[in-house]
Amino acid sequence: MKADRHGADTGRLAPHEMKTWRTLIDLTADLRKVLGAELQDVGVSPGDYAVLLALSEAEDCAMRSSELAEAIDWERSRLSHHLGRRMEKLGLIRREACDGGRGTLIVLTPAGRDALRNASGPHLAAVKRYFADALSRDELEQLFTLLDRVRTHFDGARERATDEE
């Protein structure tokens, strides 16, 4: 961060910080666009893939809708709309009443497992082709270390900001 003539933080990004930030933002947008198009080629939207993956990793391949929304960082209304208008109609998921009638359980169906399996091979090959192949094993480890440090810093800064509110 830049400092004024008294050494106080101005809150502005230095040119090298801005260049790095813009590169990260532009690259992630480009990767999302290309990887999303590759998923569409196998009949799965990026949203479908996020839901299917989260459900496949959950106990019994099922989650409460509120937990699923949190897991994929979607608003509950967006998730409900996506599940009902698309995924349930395609037979990828089914909804069940939760114990006690409060909330909805989203369950991965056999068709959903098949769709995830069919999409994962091409998707992970594209991740390798567009991302992992650009770096050596050591560089990937270094990148992981750096991203983990940024994640830890982010989480701490967010927590401190929440505490100050």
C-alpha cells in the first residue's frame, strides 16, 4: 500500500499491486468463461456442475438446500430457481422434505451422478490444459502456498472487519 509523506496508509494500490490484481481478475474471468463453455459442450452448465459436485461430496449425496446454497455461495432464491427450472426437470436431483418438515433436502440422483461423471473427465482435462500445464510441480506448490496465504489473510481481515461493525 502507498503511504503519504507522513507514512500513513493511503489505501491505494501501488502500480505493481494493481497489475497483479488485474491479471488475477482477468485470468479467472477468462478461465471461468472457457471452462464454462467446455462444460456446456457436455450438457452441464457451470451452475449444474457446482451443485452436482457439492452433492457428490456430501454425506449420502444429500444436503439441506440452505447448506447447499452456502456451500456453492449462491443466494437461496437463486439455488431454488436453478434446481426447479433446470436440474429437477432433467432428473439430476430430487427434493425431499427434511425431518420435521422444516426445509428441503436436495438429493443427487443416479442421473445426476452420471452427468457429473460424464462432465468431470472433460472438465478436469480442460483445467489441466488451460491451468496446470502452464506451471511446473514446484511452481504449482508455490502458487498454492501464496494463494493459501492470501486466503488466510482474507479470512482474518474479513473477521476483523466484521468485529469492528
